[in-house]
Amino acid sequence: MTDRSKLIFGNVISQKAYHKALKSKRKYQKKYGDDSSADYPAKLVNNGTLFAPLGVQDIRVAEGEGEIPFDTEKGIIVGNIRMGFGHYRISIAMASAAHAMGYTPYWMDLNSFSGTTCTKVIGAQNDLYSLGSRLSQKSRLFNKFIWEPLNYEGFRQLTYNAADQKNAELMAPVFKNVPKEIPVIGTHVWPAQAALHAGMQHVVNAIPDNWPMALHLAEGSVHLIQTRQSYMGYRILNGMAKKKVLKPMPADSLQYVGHYIDHELVANLEQDCAARLDRKESGKPMRFLLTIGGAGAQRELFAAVIKHLMPAIRENRAALYINVGDYKQVWTELCAQIPQLEALSTTHFGDWDDTTAFCAEALDGDVTGIHAFWHSNIFEAVYCTNLLIRSSDVLLTKPSELAFYPVPKLFLKRIGGHEKWGAIHSSEFGDGSLECQDIPHTLQMVDLFMNEDTLLRGMCEAILINKATGLYDGAYKAVEIAMGLKQPKEGESDNEIR
């Protein structure tokens, strides 16, 4: 196993930082054990939610599960973790593109292998991140002095990557019996790092967001980014050792591909935008989509938006979709804050057939009132938003992974400093608003969308232009690059590769 914590793209990590990385790994070993000698099986089962629409099969590492053989020719692994909903959503986009291109997507969630050191380590860090996200919304001081600096500069430093690389060594055993020649697309850096430590031969690291951070580096993989601004930041490892000039990433380790978007959204983009403009011109209720992410934060802001929209909803000038993901208590709390909410709402709770039927009917049919969605199944909770996007007019979201989606967007206040660059990018390309820093500005933007057609029309026009330039083709290109890694390089033969 290569020690990727001592030297990162030719940049030597100090002894102090390296020993700190070792200490971090030992802490997790002591707390969660070391299963590096374990011989975990690798079996495939059909994904209960995503197999039917996208052909997704889950990789399991427990005895007695799965009898489907790996397809080493057409199979492609989407390596991910559940940390919020963003990395799952990007993974779904990759699986959708792979399926559309004739490949078989294998879903490998490193946070789902109960009993393994890998999942215990990731779960502990996920819990801390979720706690930090919620605290940042409750305490301005915590957000200003701890959360924003950590997300903006702390994760940016090369020394942070050194610690992550060392911890990722504990995640490698789950890849033990996965065929090493199957390409891997990691939609979080840990699956990419773990795959490399485990000897996977073809690894792509799909970097989210639009703020270059060393957190996202997995040397040995092909790094993909969604924006050209990020390309320059990553290429020179800008600011990743304070003001020190670092050795750059090699040109062949970094590629700009555009936004990671589901095939279904890209393929139907023109007709969905036309439907939005037709609803606006016909005076039909404007459909707003509110999504609550995996951290369950921003409830106060959502409550303010819902209250503000109530009169327009009663007058059939607005309609509202609310997806609380798998956080049913969020819905309970919203109903307690807004007494009239429950009476005005149609709930689609836990019945996936009902949800998919509603999403299909809403594409061409009329929608009024409030429709609330909750699903205990994580795949249903995340994919619900993807299905609702097509029939929505405006998506209200913090500027994280959804900032890159081809739908008119109203950006809520960010959670973490790195997210602000998603709103900046989207507003520059015309398919989203500026980030609304507080509730009054958020409500002002809601009114602008409802009371005139300038914003909606401009964003729909920008979306069509962006598609023509390939801005939304990132998932297709990620799959193409990952499968292309299996091809012999110029001057090499198939035998040399093997």
C-alpha cells in the first residue's frame, strides 16, 4: 500500500503533519478496530429503488447476500457515502448516465457495510458533520468562528488531505474481493482514496462544489471538476499551504467535464423549460420546490417561506412541493410552527408508487395546493427531489450539489463557506439567483418569481444555452473517462496493461 500521506503531488508533508495523520488513524483503529486482514466477500443485489429506472445493483460485503456475477466488461462502480444527500445525488446522476450509455452501474456505499471498520469510521465523521451543520444554523458565533472557517480554509489545506489519506487506509478492506479491473467513480473523496489503497486499477474522483480544497484530492485517480474556475484552483493547488507556492497537479490528473446531471433531466430539458414558460403565460400556479437536505438544517427559513406563500397558495397563484427527505420529524416541526400547513397539504409519505405516479402526472397535469413528501428509504428520499425537479418551476435550495442542476433556482443562505461559490457560478451562467443572505431577501426573490416573468424566462433561456455548450454533460463525460481508463495507452499493448 502506497503511503499517500507523506508526499502529495510531489509536495512533501511535514513530519509534524504526518505524525498527526498517523495519530488520527491510530485513534480510529483503537476505537473501531482494524479489519485489514478480513476477507470480505463482494456480492451484487438489485437496488430496490433504482434498479427499475436505472439498472443499479448494490455491492454488498456480507456473507450470504447476492448471487449476481460482476460484469467486468460493462460494469462500472459508483463509490459513495451517505453524508447529507449531495453525494448520493451525484452518484444517482453517474448511475443514470452510465445506464443511458449501456453500462451497468454498481452502487458501493462505504457507509452501508455494517460491522466494518470502514463504515464505523465514516459514520462517526458523518455524525460530526451533520451536528456541525445544524449548530451552524442555530448559533451565529459557531458559524462565524468555527464552521465557516473549517469548511472554507480548514478543509482547503494539504495537511488535511494527509490525515484523510491515512484514515482511508482503514476503508480499503471492503474492496478486497471486488474485481480490480472494474472502473470506479468516487463521488466523495473517501471511496476514491479507499479504492486506490485497495489496488483498484481505474479510479475517477468526481469532485463536488466550486471551491478548490485539498480535502477532495485522491492522488492516483483522475480528478474531475464541474467548473473552469475550479480547474485553475486545483491545478496549482491554490492556497492549500497558505501562501506557499506548491508543485502543481500533473495535467493528466485533472479534467473539466461540466455539471454532473442525470440523463433524464438533460434529455428532457427543452420540454421541461417550455412547460414552465407555458404555465407562467397561462397564469397557472407557480410551482416551488423546497428540499430539506440530509443535515436537516434551515427549518426556520423554510417555515418563513411557507408562511409567506400561504396566501398565494390559497388563491391558486402558487403551488408548493416540500420534500423532507427521510426526516419525518422536520415535517412534524413545520406543522407545529404553521398550524394551517397540515390542513392545506396532501401528503405522499412512504408510498413510492404514489410518489412516482404523482411526479409523472404533474409533468402534463395541473397541480394546486401543497404536496409534502417523506420516505424512510434513503434512495427514495433523495431521488424524490430529482423526479420533482422536472415538473417544478423554481427550486429553493442552498447552493450545494443542486446548484448545478438545470432548473431555475432561488438560492437560500449557504451552510458552510465553500457553498457560496456554487451560487456565484450558477448566477454567472444564468440558471440561478444570487445567494439570499437572510429571510427578507429570500422572500423578495420569491415575490419576483411570482409577480413577473423576467427571472423565470431568463433562467429557462440560459438553461437552453448552457445545454447547447455541453455544460450539463459532466456525468456522461465522467463515465466515458472512467471506462476509457481501461483502454491501453498509446505505445502499450493489452498484454502490458494486464
